[in-house]
Amino acid sequence: MGMELGKYKTCVSARSTDKEIVAKAQDGGIVTQLFAFALEQGIIDGAIVTGLGDRPWKPRPFIATTREELLTSRGTKYNVSPNVAWIKEATRSFGLDKVGIVGTPCQMQAVRKVQLYPIGMRDVPDKIALAVGIFCMENFLYKSIQQLVEDHAGQKMQSVKKMTIGKGKFSVYTERGNVVALPLKITEKYEQAGCHVCLDYVANLSDVSTGSVGSPDGWSTVFVRTKKGDHIWSKAIAAGCFETKPIEEVKPGLELVTKLAHEKIHKNEIYLNKRASYGVGKGLRNPYI
């Protein structure tokens, strides 16, 4: 177990066995399938997920309480979606007693802080039933994504079918089959400033975390981290929701996940210590290792 990867019970390469879910999934359809199973089994009453807002590819958090609603949230949107802000809404307005939530590493940190120090979140902590984290190197504001897609890739936002970040490229796929791949050097200046103080790539504090890195195309790498996560994942496997391969048997495997996690930590520790040198915040070591 690499220190950069946090604590986990098991790690596998996986994909959903549901053809409908996989058809429009970003990779292996892990989040959608896991929440769909948890809903079906009564493990959660609903899940805070990310759908599309009032503009093309602008994310909007919403509370999915059916499989059909979950299906509308498939795919990654590379800009900020305030999912954590909807936890109170889920428990109060929607009356949910068992809430699922998906989010980036920083959002998983916020979820755990809510559970430890529920200031303004009374009666919420014990209602978070399943927290699923997604790998994240950096995120973008909506305007930044617009600039990358329209100005750099030369595509209209409404024509985009999918976006991916991998193999050193930010790739834009259109409905007509065009693919424009931008070097990540172009995307650097558009990254959210807050991402540069984050020391977590693989969502260490989630129950289950997942991302494409380390697994073949169409599959996802999955870390099962907590007792709760292990219980739910094991039940989903027993129900035939996922097909899996040992992470040691796939390429590029954990070596690449570890490499990228280390790069994020190292780069951001340098930034944090630089800030500390001129009196902004403190120099930090990664609290997860």
C-alpha cells in the first residue's frame, strides 16, 4: 500500500455489468452502479449527484431518488459542483434518512468535517450512508472550461459529447465524432487556485473512491476504504453488479496512480511551503500519510 494512496482494504479494476449504465459512463460506471444498487437495497434513500444545469456542461447538484434520475448524472463534468451544500437540503427538504454523496477529494474532506463538527448541520452527520470519492488532480470554473473548449479546442459547448483528462491531454469529444486533444500545459493557467493547496488525489476519506487512472479504457480503478464501504461493495459484487480484475493484473496499474498522487502532493507541498515563507498559511505535510 503506497502512502500516497491512503488507507484502503482492497483495490481492483472494475466496471458495471449493466449495459445501459456502461453505454454512457465516463469509464466503468462505478458511481452510478453503486448508487443504483444502494438505492435498490435500501442502503440509501437518495444520492447527491451532479447533473447538467441551465447551460451546456455546467454542473448542477441534484438529489437522485430513482435509477432513472441516477442515469441522467452519468459522466464527468470538469468544473465545480457544490454537492456538499445539498446535504442539509437532502435531509430537511427531501426528508432523506440515508444519504449517498459523490464528490472530489476536497468535498470528501468537507463531508467528514460535517460529521465531526456539525455546526449548522444538526441531525445531518448520522444520515450520510455512503460517500463515494472521485480521483482529482485539479478542477476548473465553468468560464475556464468554456475558454478551453471554445477558444482552444474550437468547439461549441453544446456540441460536446464527452471530456476527458488523461495521458497528458485534455480531450474534447464532439457528437459528430471529432476529437481535439489539448496538452495539459494549456490547461494549467485555468485551474482553480484552491486546487493547489490540496494534498489528496484519490479521495482518501471516502468509503469507496474511483477513477480511470490505472485501469484499461472502459474500466475504473476502485479503492474500498472503510468498513462501511467494504460491506456495500461486497454486497454489490455478490449481486453481480460489477466485473472485476485484480489491480495487479491490469496495465498501467497502481504504479501510475501512485506516480500521479505523488506528483500532486509534491507539487502542492512546494506551493504551500512557498506561501508559508511569505506569511500566508503554514507549510504543511500531507495529513493522510
